[in-house]
Amino acid sequence: MRKVVITGAAGQLGLALGEALAARSPVMLPRQSLDIGDEDAASAALTDLRPDVLVNAAAYNAVDAAEGDVANAFRTNALAPLFLARACARIGALLVHFSTDYVFRGDRAPYREEDPPDPQNVYGASKLAGEQLVRLSGAPHLVIRTCGLYGRGNPTHFVEKMLSLAASGRTIRVVSDQIVAPTSVADLASVVVRLLDRWSVERSAELLGLYHVTNGASCSWLEFARAIFAEAGVHADVEPVSSEEFGARALRPACSVLANDHLRRVGLDALRPWREALRDYLRSR
């Protein structure tokens, strides 16, 4: 693996990937440096850089806002990945692209890579469209679905939001009927590195395609919040609410736990349990 470019490099996932791939001196392209929704600009930049691997960590991930901002959600989550994939196909680069558990309805779990998606909101639909366009592009690719990401570089993810609300002393309303697998971006990035290391040596078609990558086990958002407070030694007044009572604009899956089958098929270990990863994140703050 000679040259790596990371788009969306200023976000929490991009920063984690930059750290994990630091030994390879990746070219970091934040949104301000490259508008990946502009096909001409994206194509010109990648033609000039000619990476061996392009890691696209850019995303429109404001789930509720996407319900009223459909064009921008699809521009970033569907069209931009297509533009990047076309450029990768032309220059022979591997594309690593990220997707979400929200491509599923959430009426059963765990979801495997081969299970049919059925998104219930605009964000999930836009991410699914991006997946499909990448697969049809002809570029060698890894599409990685994940769930409940948190990590350094983002003060608004669930962990930091819960700690901020606890510090305010307000009662915190947390949904109790949505089951997820919270995932550390640092742990996710470590899997990407292992996959890329394998690809650089083997170039095996078995390594390509769709992956589910999350920390192990699962919990409700309420259980996750209580674990955050317990591990951080913080007192908080938490009120369980249903999804209906919470009243978010976008529908969420009731259960979107992902089975990490493809990782196991290629002989890579699954990630550690989510609570262990959470404990390490809180210590690192």
C-alpha cells in the first residue's frame, strides 16, 4: 500500500483513520479542501494524487435534518461516492466507503451482510444508494456498515452529548426501545488497517465487498447512557422514553445490530465488546 488518501478527513472517523494509518503518511482531504460532490473536482484531484487506496470518511449524517434536506443528503451520501468510485475505477485504486445500520428496517437482528436492506428514513436511503452505486461502479471496493459511532474530534456524538447533559443537571430523556451496537471509531479504524494490510499483500477478491463492523454485544440507547455515566462516575437523572414519546423527526430501526460475518470469513477477529471500548474511550478523554 503505497499511497492513501482520506476524504472527510476532519470528521471523527477521518481523524481516527488518519491516526491509524499514520505510518503510511496519508493525504488528508477535509471537506474544505475538496468538494467530493463535484465530479470534475473529485476526478481531477484523484487523477493528480493517484492513490493506491482512497478512504472516503465523508458523510451527511444529520439523520433528522436529512428528512427535510433530501438533495444534500443524496449529494453527499450517494452521488459523491459514485464520483469517487468512478475515479478509482479509472486509476485502479481501492475505494473504502462507509455505510450504516440504518439501511435496515430493524424488525429483526442480527442483520448479516446478505440480508435485504429496507431503510426507514432519508439518511438510510441515501446511504444505501451510495453503497449500491459504489458496487456498480466497477471499482475494487470495501463497503463497511457500522453503528453508533463515537470518538475523538466530534463533540456532538452520543457519549459526549450525554456527559454534557449530565453536567447541566437536567433530566435526560433517553430512548429505551432501540437496540444498537455502539462502536468506537478507533476500533473501526483498526479493522480498516488490517483489511488494507491484507489487501496490499494478497489482492484477493475474497477480501472485497460488503462488511459489517461493530463492537461486540448490544444494548439500548438507555443502557448505553447508563453505562456512560457509570463508567465516568457521573450522576445523572435519566428518564426512559419510547421512540414515539421522544418524537424524533426520522424513524429509526427498533433493532439494528449487525452480524460481522464477512470479517470472520476472511479470518479477522471481531471487535471487542462495546462496554470495554467505551471504558477506554472515557479514560482517553
